Amino acid sequence: MARRLTSLDQISLDLMVAGTRAAGVRRTKANVQACAELQIAIREALRAVLPPDDPRRDPDYPFDQAGA
């Protein structure tokens, strides 16, 4: 059984929350779009620096994994 890696979506969400908290930015209905864009930017930056053999480089991970 292959070990399932932490999702980049979850990592980027955690980093977005920590970053906005550290910056003193409250997440509100008014800035939900900006926070979502920040989360996406963080996720794509993480994807760009992953090793070439990391399955999370595939945007469909973990949904495209056979037998997962």
C-alpha cells in the first residue's frame, strides 16, 4: 500500500491561513476571493519546487492514482 502524501491543497490552505493571520488580515466575505487567489498561488509555487518524481506535481493528484 502506497503512502498517501499530504495534499498540496491542504498545505496551501494551512499556509494561507497562517500567512493572513501573521499579517493581521482577517478573512472575511469581502476578501474571500483574494484569499482563494493567494492559496492558489501558494499551491502552484509549491508544485513548482517539488522534485520531478513527486506525484503531487500532477494537478490531478490524488484523484488520478490507480488503486488509491
